[in-house]
Amino acid sequence: MTAELVRGQNHPVSQSRVEIRVSAGTPVLALASLADEQGRFTGNGTLAHPGARSFPGGEAPGELAERHTFTVDLDAVAADVHRLGVLLVLPPGGPVRFGAVPASYVAVADPDGAELAGYTLTGLDAETAVVALELYRRQGAWKVRAVGQGYADGLRALLADGGLPAPAAAELAAAVLGTTPRTAGADATLAAMPTLVGDLRAPQSPAQPPAPAPEPPDPLPVSGHPYAGTPGPAPGGDTAGSPPTISYAHPRRRRTSAEPPEPAPRPAAPQEPGEHLRPVAGDASGWSMDERLYNQVWGMFEDLARTVAAYRGAVEFADSRMDRELDEALSDPRHRLGGSGNAARDTARARREELVAQAQAVLDRDLAQLIAESEVVEPALPAAYARWDNPVWHGHRTPEESPLALRLGDLHLPERPDLRIPMLTRVPLERGLWIDNGRTGSEAAMAMDTDRLRRAAMDMAVALAVRLLAAHPADRFSVHVIDAAGAGSASLAPLVRAGVLAGPPAAGAAGVTETLARLTRRVDLVQMALRAGAPEDLPPDVDTADQLLIVHDFPHGFDDRAVTQLRYLADEGAAVGVHLLMVADRDEASAYGPLLDPLWRSLMRLSPVPDNHLADPWVHHAWTFEPDLPPQGSRVLDQALERVAEARRTTRP
């Protein structure tokens, strides 16, 4: 599977022979640069271009074109070369800036043609020469890093920034551009080129629609620790363009339904030039409003991930550049005499602050737009997606159809903790949930006493169960509870009082055995009916509604047979409508050893207190998850359960 990189993100390269593929929206030069461990060019032979194509381990393309492919043998690259860069340069007489053409795409592929990593160069503006990506050595292995660093002054500025003296950089740039073969279409003017707004959230030009993007994975990947990697971009070289208008027609906010697309929405009222687009709830593709809101929330989530990645990468770039300039100042004997070293250090630090300030300005602009969108979207969410304090719950009635998705809580990043993105998961649940009631997770968990933490975890489980019941038709969802020691009775009281459980909470070993046997039988019978092609031919005592099993304080009351049945339900149940929600401390269950490892890995871990154990599937930020619980003293859960109970009474034959 191709790793989709953003600026600053790296990815291991497992093959010694790889292909570099370039797909640009206009004819460009594709060059290869060779640099040392500090990223410095050493002089002659450090740039492979149409007039001098060969370098140890590969050969640069020889003509101006929209698509390039060249093969590199990393084992044959000279030992003193630590960074192999892929450069894209606009030719004289062509488009005047990368911001005026569709975004280029660069990929690293294995010899069989399968892409290992790809990078789309978004966010460019006045740049005419760009370091697209680089292959670099790290501890004896090769990696690829998405760079996306551009220069408005072109190849000359790029070479000078790489350490070549200004005269040598100008001479080499002139030689490269002077030997460029002309091809048809190379004289395209700016007016003939579609424009891509230089922003993370900009859609492709309507004149050249992008290929359908894969739908983002639905549940967040779960990890015991944040994914490794340092994602993020650097600012656009030495240029600072004016902030572009942000479009909310996000490329990933697209249809998920197989039905024909809905009619185009009415165009928004005209706006003043330079004015940001006003956010609109449901401003995403989809057949229904719920689907459009679901896609919009996912788009907001991705936008926040990428804009923060851009900021972090820019700060990292600024820090590394300052360190390099400080090293140069300290290593030059001339700077140690006459006090010029202090001036060089001050200049390096000032440049770093300038770059960080540019990145902060872009981040602040993007966050302001996302906050404005969140303020519009949050009040418009349906009950299944909405917070418990949303007024939609006051007028909520049991629906006639099952929901598309369910809110599990909120996600945020440290750059703007008050910007909360709803964490939605598709329904039916594709995997079970595990609410951690142990004190081995976040600092918030360590600060709570054990009893309060366990109560908070069970309260969270009950709130999720109520949300599932209220979001489904009255006869389409059932909840079972295993509470072997009876320790969760206080939290379970609203469910028991409303009479909406499939039966009393199972207690003791006998209750555990009976509940697991009943649900295991249901899974077996439904599976057999589906394989036989007769899903309607089920015994009359089999409840065909979706089932949720809440297991509290596992493994109390479980023997080896019960553990095996629980694993079976976790593995096979979701496909036939039996879902698992465990409230447990993983350390307490460690007595079973590796027997339960597959079970834990199959569940999505959630926390009853703020915890940053979740990672996004794009740039792998560590996101802080916070559960969504009813406000203190609110009766919203009781009111929702009363409506569920009333709906069940009126629908019974």
C-alpha cells in the first residue's frame, strides 16, 4: 500500500533499486542533486541534468516533459553522498510559478512498479524551482522524505542555499536551463494554465478533475504509542505570498454512496475579492444530509491534521536551518575574530524567527477557518453525531432508520486544544471497543483514584450504549450486560430503570456462561443462515436486531471456556451484528498471558479521561481523545431512555 506523505514526513525504503516517478501538471525539468550529510553540495558533479545526466547509481531524465521516470540503484550511490534530491524546475518561457499549475506528484516505486511512497506538492505559490523529495541515508538504511521546499528565485537560489558559491550557482543554473530541449507545449502561458490555490484544503481545478481519492480509514488506528515520524512542511523558500482564500470543497469530502449524486447545491452569494468562503454545514458530497455532515467532519479532521503537520514541519525546518548556519558561523575562523560571529549568530536566529512567524501566521489563518466551520457544523449535527449538550437531544425521537455513524468523543491537538473535532465511527461497528479503566494510561488517569476511574469508565460505556439505543429504531438494537461482581450497578442504574436491556445484568460465573452461550449461538446460526443463502430462515427465538455486549471488570467471573467464547464474539460477531464493548484494565487481564493479545489488538481502545493514544492515518499525530459525557446533573440520558422505552412499547405487536 502506498504511503501518502506530507511535507517533512519520512518513510523507509526497503528496496535497493527504486523508480522515481514524476507527474506534473506542466512540462518541467526533473533533476537529481547529490549532497553530503549536512545537505551541502560539493561542487562539480552534484547535479544531474539534461546536459550531464549520469551520476553514480542512476541517470536523470533528458528532456522537458510532464512525466518522468528514472531508476536509481541505491547500492551504487557514492559513499560520500548521503542525500539524493529530486528537483523540479519550471523552464524559461513556461509558467511563471508552481502556484499557477496543478500540483505535481512524485512517487518512489519498487522494481515491480508498486509505489512505496507518494507525495503531492501542495501549498506552492511563487516558487519556480522545488526540492520535491529526497532519499537519504540513516543508520545504514535509506529513507525517503517529502520536502516540498521551493524558491521564487529559481534554480540559482536553490543551488546557493545548498552551499554553492553564488557565482557557481548562477553559472550552473544558466547551464542547466540553457541546455533544456524544447518540447511542444513548453510555451504555455499563465492564462492557459488552471490554477491550484496554494492551500492544504484547495480542490483541484475543475478543468482537470483529480482521480478519486481513497476513502480515509473509518476508525482511527489504535496504538499503544504514537506513530513515529516527523511530518510537516517548510515555508515556501524565501518567499511569503499573501494568504490564499480557503475552499471548503475538500478533495476528500466526497461521496461514499453508490447512488447517483444529489443535485448541485445552490451557489453561495457573491463575496468580496479576497474574502474567505463562509462555512456551511453539510458542505460536502453525499446522498443525505447525514452523509454530507459525516464527510465534512472527516474533512475537517484531515484538514486539522495536515495544517498542524505543515506548521510542525516548518518549525523543524527553521530549527535545522538555524543550526546549520550557527555551525557554519562557529566553524569559520574569520567569524571568531572581530566579533563578526555574534552578528552571524544573530542573523541565523532572526531568520529562524522569521520562518517560524510565517508558519504561525499560516497556522493561525487555517485554524481560524476551521473554528468558524466547527461553530457552524456542530449545532447542525444529528443526535448520533452530536454532543450530549446539543439541543438536538431535547427534541429527539426514535428514528426509523439506523444511523450512518456514531460519536465516540472528541479529538484535539495541542496547537489549539479548544478546536474539537467529533470522533465518528461507522455503524454497524466494524470492530469492538475497549474502555480502559486502569491507571497505566494518561497523566489524567494516574491522577485519579482507582474507584473514580472505574466509575468514569463504566459511565462512559453506559453513555455509549444509550446513544446506540437512541440512534436506532426501537426494535433494531439490543444491549446485554455482563457485570460478574456487580461493581457497575450504580452506572447501569439508568439502563435497568428504563427496562431497555435484553435482560438483567449477568452476575456470577453462571450468568457469564449463559449470556456468552446465547450470543455465541446467535452468531453461529446467523452465519449458517447466510452461508446457506437463507438469512430469513432463523429459529423464532433468535433476535435479529444488532446486539451490544457490555463486559464490565473482565476477567472476573471468566474461566478458560468463557474467554474463548469472548474471543470468538470479538472475531466473528461484528460481521453478523454482535458487537463487543469491554470495560477492563489490561494489566489485570495479563494473568491470561498471550491468550488475550489477539483480543486486545482487535478492539479500539478508548479512555474515560483525556489521553493521547490515538493516531490519524495520514500524518500520524498523537491526538488527545476526550469522551463525550452528559453534563453534570443533566437528565438527557434518562429522557433518551424514556423515549426508547416508549417507542418499544408502541411497536410491540
